[in-house]
Amino acid sequence: FIHPISKDADGGTARWTQSMQPSAAHERLKELLGSYEITMRMSMGPGQPTMESKGTDEITWFAEGKWLQSNWSLEMMGMPSKGLSILGYDNFKERYVWTKVDSLQTCINSAFGHFDQSGDNLILWGTIDEPMTPEQDKQVKYVYRGFGKDTFVVEVHDMMIGESDTKVLEFEYRRKK
């Protein structure tokens, strides 16, 4: 197997070394560090009652200054679940990256994106598989509203619904004092 070699080998090494260094974008990640109480709200469709459940999340460094890990547990559709999310910033691609696995599913979800112009909301775009419908690689949007505040919300939007009323899940985070 032959790997392409940069015509500018010295420049490639410099780019690689630079991409390994924490940046100002990584500095934002520490705003999420802490222990949280979570309230999850799930919409099963227009006109349907919203289901609500409680849980907890511990957000710590996986690799200090670069990657956060979120270890959460909550009840989902009457079943206990736990999960692991990783959030960081990819210097090379110049975007935030996120991935998640949980105890209920056999798939891995991932997304990428940027802060909006206000700098208060991190917006990530990705895909999920939806065995109930049975859609594969469905477009979704994740929004961290009020990123890093003591109370913030993570929204999950199903972009296949249309252009409005796309929010299907909401996780309200309250930092434990």
C-alpha cells in the first residue's frame, strides 16, 4: 500500500505538528466541564404528548485541552440507558467534531460544525439511523444552545421532517453546584 507523499515534506511535517496543538477553539471546550442533571424531552410527533425523563452527565477531559468525554445515563422510552460522547475540535478540518455511542443502539452517531455568529450556540450536522422508520443516514442537526452556561440545552432536529418544527429531542442540562 503506497501513501501519497507531499511534494513539500517539510511543510507537511509543519502542518501535522501545528494540527496537534490545542487552539482557541479547544479553549471553548472547558466551558462544558462539570456534573449535570439532565431532563430529556422527546416528541413522538405532532399532536403527541412529550415524554420526559431525568438523568445525569459527567463531562471531563478525555485528552486534556483537546477532547471532552461525556458519560451520561438516563431513561429513554422506559429503558435505562447510558452513553459516551466525545467532543473536540479538528484543527486540520477547522471544525468541531462529535461522536456518540449508547447502550441501547448498535450504531455510532457523529456530527461536525461550528459556533453560530453569536458564539453562544454550537451547531453540528450529522446523520443517524432510525430503525423505527427504517431510515438510514437521516440528516440531523444538533444545537448546543447557551453553550457552557450553567443551564444549557442540546437539541436534536430531524431535518427530514421539513423546514419547521424539526426538534424531536431536547436535553436540558443544569450544572450541579
